[in-house]
Amino acid sequence: MPQKKHKPEEIIAKLRQVGVSVPQGQSVGEAVRSIGVTQNTYYRWGKEYGGLKTDRLRPVVACIETEYLVCHVEFEIRRRRSIQT
């Protein structure tokens, strides 16, 4: 079964859903199962996205995408230089 790649906005929404369910008396395990992920995934997401809100997430994602593009351009420049020599 292929793994689903969750978007950061979806992750934050799911973390909030668990954050609402647990104070209402649902156990963490039940709340995590209700969002369709494992407890390990939930805790990993909590470390990565725990303090973020959706409006603060967009600049972070944009920064990561920019970093990726810069690395990709640098790689292409180095690759082309190595081909020319």
C-alpha cells in the first residue's frame, strides 16, 4: 500500500484535531487512529509542526522551496561545468 504524502496544511489540521479530541476525554491513541496515522507519526509531526499555525507555515514552506531551488541551480551549474571540461 503506497504511503500518503501529507501536505503541511493537512498535518497542522490533523494535529489540531487531536489537540481538540484529547481534552474532550479521548485517549491520544484513539485520537491519533481517528486521523489515520500512527502514534510515531503524530509525535514526529508534533516536533516538526507543533507550534506552527497555517498563516506562519507559508513563509516556512516558501523558504524551504527557495532553498531547494538554489541547491538545484547550483547542482546544474556544477554538472554543466563538469560536462564542459
